[in-house]
Amino acid sequence: MTEGTWTCSTCGQIYSLSEPACPVCRVTRENRHVIGKIEPLRSPKPPPEQVEVPFPFTIRDARFNLPLDKGAVWASGSVMVTEAGFFLLSEKDSVDAAALADHPPAGPGPVGALSIFVPRSVVSRILHQRLIGEFIEVQGRQKIPLRLTPGGWTDLDVICDQLGIPRT
């Protein structure tokens, strides 16, 4: 046998080392007793590393349903997260986000015509499962529907872990 080749133990054909398995018998070169394709070993994923997110953190391209006095209204804009809570900021409002982050309101409520503040203490959980729903649950009763991009949900999951807010 020449250098750089291997012989199939079943049919006797000679193949180069670049051929991982015999195309006739499907016997592999590495483990001749294994018949079939070579499968990579599966190992468990390492646990995700802890990331410290600097506040305030803004998640763009958000859509949310605001519970206002005149009824529920869908708005689009951004979600700004601080240690105090969540600001759902509409694009239509000209709200100074930096000033809100420095001095958040004492309780939940509107911070603009179509923007609201939800304190961290009243958030029961954040849920985002396609078949169940995507929303912020407030005190176990009220649900504020929230639509984010997949990257936005990933960022929000990291933030929830940092703030200690349950998520699903």
C-alpha cells in the first residue's frame, strides 16, 4: 500500500486519506467497525458568560401597546432600560431620554403623550414565546404587549438576568 492511502477492510478498495469512508460499503477509515457516516461528537454547550450591561441601555426597533386612558394604542420606538425600570419611548414623542435616565419618575405612568415608564419593582416577568405571547407582565395582572427583533430579545434576556427579573 502506498503512502497516503488506506484499504477498505470489507471490499478491499484502496482510497486516498482525503476519503473519509468507503463509498461502496460505507465503512469509515477511522473506526472500521462503524458503518455509516462520520458524525461529530456532541458535547454540551458551555454556560453563557455573565455580561455586565451599562445603564441606560436602549433597544431600538420596538413596538408596544400602551395602556392609556383613552384606550390601548400601538406605538413604535425604543425601550430604554435603567436600573429603576423600563421606559417605552415612542418615536412621536420628543422626550429627553438622558434626563429621564438620570431622574426616573417615582411611580409607573406616562412620561410623554405616547411614552410610559414601568418601574422594575412592578414587573412580574417578561415573556417571549411565540405560541404564548410577547409581553411585559406588570404585577401579575396587566400585560403590555412588546415586539422586538431577535437581537433585541437577546439583549433584553441579558438585562433581565442582570436585574433579577424572571423571564421565559
